[in-house]
Amino acid sequence: MGTWKRPDHISFPQTWHTFKAKDPTSSRLANYRVQDLPPERVDDAIQHMCTHFLRDEPICRSLGLTDDPVGVREMATVWRKVAQQQCVVACFREESDEIVGLNMLTVVTRDDPADSSKFESAAVRDFVNSTLYMTKQADLFETHQVDCFLSAWGLSVHPAYRGLGIATEILRARIPFCRALGLTLSATVFSHPGSQVPAAKVGFEDAVVERFVDLAAKGYRLSVPVEFNKLMTLKVK
């Protein structure tokens, strides 16, 4: 897991972005905020990811991760370690403590290990390996001349809040986050148009694009019902 540490002078937790969107229960506009995940909500965040992300993310779904107890446990452990970096952001609606959405952000450095051999679950290894393949193709550290960049171990919006533009606003929060922490690059593998389109709206650009059928032909055990897997990058000034 990442060796990067959040600087002590960056207050935690804090709000990074606020916006208005529909309240799904009334269709009236409501106020939302994207903030650092509070430490006392880490367990809730992991439960959200295990319930919604593993079921709905195309690669995880194709690998049957929700039916793999070892894989679920290992992904929960990954997310718990990611949260220790204090980079995970959560979206909340005003006057509610329900988690609307999450982005399991992490800062990756040149020195971080990049292998999947530590995982017992074959499904988790396949998920990680396919992501590492996309990242290696981009050669991000050399291409962008950086020593670290902001990435993520999953973006998820609660089903009740989908279709409201929430994912776009969660991704938009990466811009002030990166500026505050002095990061000039964010890069993430997005496996579904539901995240690829919002990312493009925020300013992410395609860096590596692979058809899932081609990834399967290269030996990755993926049977995904969407066409493209994309590594997308966002330059932050």
C-alpha cells in the first residue's frame, strides 16, 4: 500500500467541494459537500464499497467478487489501509449523515510496490493485475515527470443518488485536493462509461484505452459487458 503521508499542515478532516443537486426524495435542489472521510465513518465507507462497488463495478462484477468471501475480506483490508492515508473523500447531503458517494483516493509514489502476489483471492489478483497493466502502459512517472500522483481504489455512488451528477462532483473535488497537497497529476483506471463520462467532464483525458475483449485475449480473466477500459489522467495546475 502507499507509503505517502499526508502533510501535517493540511488540516483533517476538511471540505473540498460543495455543490447543488437534486434531492432524490423530493426532486428539489439540495446542498452537498465532498469532504475528507471522517475516521469514525471508515467502517461505514468499507461497508458501502463492499455492498455497492464490488457488485456494480464492471470488472469486479465479471469476476464475481461479491461471491468470493476471501476477496471481499481482502478488498476491505485494502480500503482500510487506503483510508489511513487520509485521502479518501466522501459526499454527504446537507442535514444527513448518509454516505452519498465515495472515492477511495490514494497517493501513489515511485517506491510503492506494484504486484498482486500478496492476495489469496484469484479474483482480486485479476482485478489488480488488469489495473496495473493499464497503469504500466502509461508510464506515468516518466511521462509526466512526477514522483507521486493521486489515484483511487474505487469510485461509488449510492444507487439512490445515481443519475444526479454526483460522480462528476466527487471527481471535481480532486482539483482543490491536489492543489492543496501540491500534486500535479491524478490518474485512474475507469472501467465504465458511468465514470468515464463524468471524468471527461471534469477534465480527465484518455491516456490508455483498451477494449475488454482485447484484454481478455491477452490473458486477463475478464468478461465485461462494456466495451472500453480507460486509464484517464488529469493535470492540475
